[in-house]
Amino acid sequence: GYFVAAGTNFSALAFYPITPCRVVDTRNPTGPFGRPAMSADTSREFNVQASGCNIPASARAYSMNTTVVPGGALSYLTMWPTGVQRPEVSTLNALTGTVVANAAIVPAGTNGSISVYSTNNTELIVDINGYFAPPGGVGALSFYTVSPCRVADTRDADGTCGGPRMESQE
């Protein structure tokens, strides 16, 4: 996707934030949003609009946080709209075999579903925190760009936007 100036594209979508909601957790009992875990070199479809997250049929894309809990190295995992060819891109990588999370915007596919492919065995957790749909609904937000600005840097001296350094909790 892409963003355009307000009023220049009448097919542009608005963002609707929601309280984060768990769509998929393959550690849960067997079901459409639970087990089995992702197997190496396989894909699964998840109908986001049929989950318990109350996503409307008007949703055209989802703002998601995806987490993998691999049993070893995971080359990559990718997500895309169901009904189109799998892209050759990664949504996240876990080469060290550790738990990894990443944010993604995934277009809604056939019947509101997304597809997920994993190169290696992994548990999968997907949370949704908002969706994109036609503007005009209650709670719709528009995107406006700003110049890049650092909000915090723990390398700086103590102050409003700096320090102290974050310490390890090990």
C-alpha cells in the first residue's frame, strides 16, 4: 500500500484502531485459530473477520503484530492476502531460533482471510490492533505525515528525551 495527500484519492482507506485482540495462537487447542503449529514449508489461511475480534466485513487491510516461537532457526515467515500468489518477501525472520515479533499491515484477502507461510516449524501468534476500511465510520483516523523526529534516545544524557540507559533485567 501507500499513503496519499488528503482529497487526492477517493478510494483511500481510513484507519480504525481497536483494543489489541488475539486472532491466532497455535499453542491453543486445535481449531481454525489454534493448533496445529506451523509446519516447515506449509501455508495456513486464517479468516480474520471470523475471529472473535469483531472485525467488520468492510475491513480491507489489517494492522497486526505477529510473533513466532520457533523450535530452532526460522528462515522467514510471510503473510499475504488469501487468494493471491504468495510473495517472496518476509514478514519476519528468527534466524537464531528465538521468539521474535514484528508489526505488519496485511491486506484482507478472499472472505477477509490472510495466508501465512513458514519456512520452518514454529508456533504462531497474531494480534490485531486496527484495520483499514472506507472512511466515515465511527473512530476513523486519517494519516498525516510529519518530519522525522527522535522521540527518545537512551544514549543521550538524562533529560526529557534521553537517558538513563536501559539496563538488562537478567
